[in-house]
Amino acid sequence: MTIPSTHAEIDALLDQMADSIRSQLAGRQPLLIGIHTGGVWVAKALAQRLGDYFFEGPMGTLNIAYYRDDFTRIGMHPQVTPSDLPFSVDDRHLLLVDDVFYSGRTTRAALNEIFAYGRPASVTLAVLVERNGRQLPIRPDIAGASIELPEKQQIKLHNSGGLHLKLKSTEAENAE
Amino acid sequence: MQSNQLTAQGQLRHFLTIEGLKKPMLTEIMDRAEQFSGITQRQVKKVPLLRGKTIVNLFFENSTRTRSTFELAAKRLSADVMNFNISTSATSKGESLLDTLHNLEAMHTDMFVVRHDQSGAAEFIAQHVAPHVSVINAGDGCHAHPTQAMLDMFTIRRHKTEFHNLRVAIVGDILHSRVARSQIQALSILGVSEIRVIGPQTLLPRDCQTLGVHVYHDMDQGLKDVDVVIMLRLQLERMKGALIPSAREYYRCYGLSPEKLSLAKDDAIVMHPGPINRGVEIASAVADGPQSVILEQVTHGIAVRMAVMSMALGAQQQETDA
């Protein structure tokens, strides 16, 4: 299966996403929140496309490490950049951005964390790539691309000289 | 005493003493504490990290600050906390320490936070608990108080950023202070440029120089050009042993007055692990003054204890899985 991987292809996806976001959230003075690390890159790219006045205030970043459901399995994550929501989320429309949507567990954790800060009016989820493998009744509102991948394959966003996606086999990683 | 506080992977399984730890570990504790300190500003001051874990505060010796900040730290991590104050009357019922422990273990406890008036008590307990239990030392006799030392390091780092160019003075009853012992170890591991201890001969350990510190009996000389002044509580009960002539005499020689503080650097910070004896080791004007960070230390105690608790239980988890 061909996946959008080059800078140009990613740019096209981001343009498309920006259009959908504009039509869904215009006039609602949304606040922008990116999930570490890839979601923050995507959120920045979207903010650039939507212009200075679309989102109210600075971008927030979430690190969901302390809200994950796998602490009892794998313990603490090695390094965690703290979350930073430099605004009140109460009664606001939020745009939550992540790079890849897979099981839905990251989104679940992010929602829990957001609610620790307050009670937003709504949360819209935008992701660059939605892949198969959903495990929870949660799905993105806006997705740049939807792709089918074998279970053993991972897709990961990289940011070296521009955003690009890479496929990785989890078996290969174990063999390393 | 061989402390087995690290896992085979070098992670913190128990936290018993600063001694023997490496700089990256101390830095990790402070970095984690930094991440946790933000949680206090949220509407819900809690993260679900330790949900379902049971933590027992096992206090064989009185404490207000330490016990309550451990309790709050555990609650902010969503753990269940039980406070167990073991007075001398309870032990007189005849149950041995180990029997008490095994009973608490039977309640499926994941962590003991231990304070005891005997040096080595936490270590002893760590050696005897079931493999799935972590032990945190909340002060044992004159031996160690590692979380206090780490919250002090965290407070220093918040104000001074770097450790290598710092001159730190610890003033008072070093001999009986587990806090001072842990602080000196932490400061040397973090590589401060100079550690001074200031106090009368009778309140300094005999082997002071071997700790890598400079000894001063004259406070005016000792405070000159320091960046951090750490005052220790004068344990009034020690006066019975005639180690110092009187509280007033002690204040005259080793109390931190505004005049004495002016000998330190202009931006020096003043710390004290509490409880403070106003007018005995520190003047009210200093304790409440602009250079004092004493109450910040209390606040930081929560984040540092959250860091240590989650690290120990996280390491525990990985070890069980391995």
C-alpha cells in the first residue's frame, strides 16, 4: 500500500486538514492543543496554514505520560516534557491534534488530562493519519489520510528537514 | 551497610539513602519533580499514575511536614494512602516490627514510607519486605533523610540553576542531623564547588573533614560569600547533654541574624528543613525575609516525593515483568 510519505504529500494533507478545520470551527474561537511529540509538529503546521487569528492565544501542548493506561505494564516513561496549557479550557472549543491515530488510547489519555484542567465546551480531534486498529469507541473528526496497515507495521512521523512519514516493522525492531 | 536500593537495570526500587547514587539519578529525580510541580496549578490536582496502588505511611517517630507531604504526594498520584502511627504504647503490646510489617504486607501494600528513630530502620525493612514492595526512607535516626535532601537540591536548582559554582554553608547541629548528612552527600554528588559546615565543636562529627567539607567554628568567616545558607534546627533536647551552654548563647554565636546573613552573597538564599526555632537558630526577620525559601521547600517536598514514589513503583513494575 502506498502511503503519503514525502514532504509534498504531507503538505497536501495538511492543506486539506486546514480546510476541514476552517469549515468546522470557524467563528468558534477555538484553542489549539498538540499532543507530544508528533501532534505538536502537526499542530504548528496547521496553525501556520490557518493564520494568526484563527486560534485564540498560544498553542497548548499535552504530554499524556501520566495518564497512560500502561504504567502497571511498563512503568515510567524515560523522559517527559511537561504539559503546558497556557489558557483556561473552561467553556472553550478545543482542537486536539495528533500525528497518528491508532488504538485510540492516546486520545483517551489526552481527554482525561484535558478534563483535569477544566470543562471544555467541545473537543474536535484532528490527526494527520488514521490507521486501522482502533480499540476504543473514539475516532478522529478530521484525518489527513486513512490507511490500512498490517498489524505488525508501525507508521511514525519524523521531523528532520520537514515532516515525513516512515513505516517500520515492529518485528524488525525486536530483531535489532 | 549494603543498601540494595537499585534494580539490576539501575533504577530506583527503594529510596533509602543518597549515598552511592550517581548524578544522573539525582538529576532525574529533580527533572521528574519539575514535571509534577505543574500539576498543582491544574483544577484537578491529580494524575492517575498510581491509581490502584496502596501506600502505607509507617511512622515510628513524630512528623507533621514530612508525613503530610508524603500523604499529599501519594494522593496527587491517585494512590490510596494509609497512615500508621506506631506509638511506643502500640509496640508495648508485644508485636515485633517484622510481624507488623508482614501484617501490612498481607493487606497488599505496594509501598512503605518509613520514619524511625533508629538509624538503619528503613534499610532493615527494605531487606525484609516482599519483593513487590518498595520502601522509601522518610528519616532514620541520625543516618539519612534522602527525600528532604532532594527537595533541598530541587529548591537550590530552582534558584541557582547550576550546582558547580555554588558555595553552600550548613549551619548548626550537624552531628545529630540526618538531613545534613544526606544534604552533604547530595551536594557532593551534584558537584558544588564548596560545602562548609559551621557549628561548635560539640555539634560537628569528629570525622567531618573526611566528608569533603570545610569546617568553620566562626560563623562570620563561614558565611562569607556563600550562595546558599542551610540552617538546621537546634534540637533543644540535645541541650540536656550540655553540648551547648544555652539557647541564648547559641543564638549569639550561630543564630542567623540579618547582620550575619549580610556576610553571605547578596543573592544568597536561606533554607531550613523545619520546624524552625525562631530566635534560637534563626531570627524571625530572616525566616520571613526576602531571601528565605523555607516555605518553598515545603511546597517542593510534594513534587519531589511524587517523583520518588512514581519512580520506585515504576521500576518495581518493570522488574516484576522482566
